[in-house]
Amino acid sequence: MHSKRMVSLFIAAIASVCAMPSFALDLSLSDAVERVSNESNDLKKAAANVEKAQAQLDAVNANRWFKIDGTASYMNMVNIENPSKPYMIEIPAEVTSMINEKFTDGFSFEMPDNMFTASVNLTQPIYTFGKIGNAVKGVKSAIKMADASHELTRREVAYAAANLYWTAKMTDEIVKLSESDLNNARTARKRLTAAGRANRSNLVKIESDIASKEINLSDAKFNRDTAHRMLKIMAGINLDEELVLTDSFPTKFAELNAPKKLENTPEWDILSEQVNMYERMARSERANGYPTLAATAGYSYYGMSTEIDGMFDTKGSQSANVGLALQVPIFNGGLNRANATIEAMNAIAAREDLEKSKKLTSEKYDNAVKQYNHLRGNLSKLQEARDLAAKAYQFSQDRFGAGQTSAVELADVAAGLYQLDVALLNMKYNILMSEQSVKKLGE
């Protein structure tokens, strides 16, 4: 009995868990921007490019400091005539007698066949006529370019996230409008049939209207699901999770708080630093044709012995040196001049791109501000037109209920109201995206 009771409790617990309602994920605009930014591959690449530029600066700066190189080698002399025996040096008697009269018989000795050499060399640049300095300044410009590119990408991602959010929100609202429009048509059909005055023409028109509105609702739901799915993908949200977009379309829009004239953008920063980078690289290439002065120091050890251990005794030869080295390029076929010309032409091209960008981006910014103000000014008029259309629809409904108008007129008025509702949503969306454009360009 006890075991049966436990099984019953276990089954009841499972049933209660399964019956628990599933909660949708509330998502605000700021949450969507944050999530999309965290998932953005472009932002991750931009951050990696910043770190890459920092590493390039470290690499170029390393040329300022001393370099130490060390080498070591071991060799064993092989007796070619008899590899199994050591190499013997024979001194003839004639030679020994010439050196010392007591040595008349000559002699031989074993040639040291184990040799070890080791050396350490240090080089410290002293003056390079701008080769290193201009290269460092060029990479610093590259770092600034990477930072500006990261900021530009951040703004682009934020704009894209806002676009995804408000697009999804608009599809939500269109589904609601389509459902309301369809319900109104179905209500009209009920009123028509309930009054006992349904003629064939009115019924056919209403049925056709209902079928058309059912298609509109189906399309609206498909567009909503598509927009939500894209938002989930870009925000890293599980596709099976339901979203509730908590931010609503504003009813009023405040005056745009933005500079009247665009002063600077990340794109301009990128191109400006690109000009600086190319100019500095041109100077660095020219400096490759100038001498390089460096301090040098070195230490060497050389040891020979018939035994391996003997190579490291005090009989080894040691030497050390300290000095200055002047490296003077004499001829390289005009390579430095050609490379300097290439970088100088790149700088000219980048400067032209900067001037073009200033003109086009300023125009985009001005148009975004003008569009915001223009649409904001027309919003109240469109809202008024929509409210009047709603009143006209209510009047038509009342007249239709009293049998004073046809289903054709009611359908036309309903269609006009639906179109104005969608137009109002679309205008609010355009106003919001105009504001986002202004932020993207001149934040």
C-alpha cells in the first residue's frame, strides 16, 4: 500500500509539473540591442582587430630595443682514410731537426677531433633616421583606425537590432489589426443573418470580404513569425521560446535632440587616420635608404680536444668585442623610392575618400534629421485621419445594423480604416528608424 501511494504521489508530481504554464520571455529594445551586440560576429571581429593592432604596435616597438642572438655548434673531425681511428698528424724528422737538433727522429700526435664553438651577439639600434619612429606612428594610427572601426560596427549593430525589434513589433500590431478587422467582418455577417434580411448580394460580398481578411491574417502571422524568428537568431534566443516585446510604439515623439551639423563620425576617424598611416609609412620607406647606426657587442668561445670533456676546460679560446656599426644602403634598384611612392599615393586616395565621405555622410545625416522632423510633423495629421476613419466605420456599422447601407460600403470603410492603421504603424516605424539613423551617424 505504501509503495502504491508513493507511485501515485510521483505521478501526481509529474502531472503538476507538466501542467505548469510556460512563461514567455519579455524583451525590451535595450535588451534586444544588448543581446544582438553580444551575439554579433562583426563586433567580435572588430574587437579582435583592435587586439591585433595592439600586437602589431608591440611588434614594431620591439625594433627599438636591443636584440641578442646566440649560436652554439659541435663538430667531430672524421679520419677519412680510417674512420675507426683518430686522425694523426705526422711530423717528419727533417722538420723537427730544423726546429730543434735534439729531435732527429720526428714524431706524431693525435689531432683534436672534438670541436665546440659558442657565441653571443648584441645589437642595439641608436639612430635609424625615422625608419622605426615613423613605423611606430603608422601602427598607432592603425590602432586608432581599429578603435573607430569597432565603434562604427557597434553603431551598425545597434541600428540593426533596433530595426529587427521594431519590425517584429510592427508585425505583432498588424496581426492584432488583422484579427480585429476579421472579427468585425464576421460580426457584420452575424448581424446580417440574424436580422433576417440577408440578401444574396450582401452575403456574397461579406463572405468574400471575410475570405480576403483571413488571407491577410494568415500573411500577417507568417510575417510575425518570420520577424520574431530572425530577432531570436540574431539575439541568440532559443527559437522555441515565445517572445513578448515590451516596448510599444510611442503615441508622441519628442523634438530630436541632435546637433544641427554633423561634426565627426567613426568613418571619418578611420579615413583620417588612414591618411596619417600612409603618410608615415611613406616616410618610413624613404628612411630605408638612409644609414642605420647601431651599437654592437659580442662574446665567442672556441674549444678543441681529443675528448668531449676537454672542450670546456680553461684551454679554450675566448674573445669579446664592443663597437659601433654603420649600415649604409648603396643600391637596391629604386625599391625604397617606389615603396614610398606607393604609400604616398595611398595617402592621396584615402584623403579623397575622406572628402567624399564627409559630403555623403553629412547629407545622410541631414536627410535623417529632416525625415524625422517631417514625419513627426505629419504624424498628428495621419492620427487625425485615422480617428475620423474610425468614426466613419462606426457610423457605417450603425447604419448597416439599421439596414441603411450595404455590405459593400461597410467593407470599403473597413478597408480604409485598416489601411490607415497600417499607415500609422509604418509612419511610427519610419520615425523611430530615422531617429536610429541620426544616432548611428552622429551619436
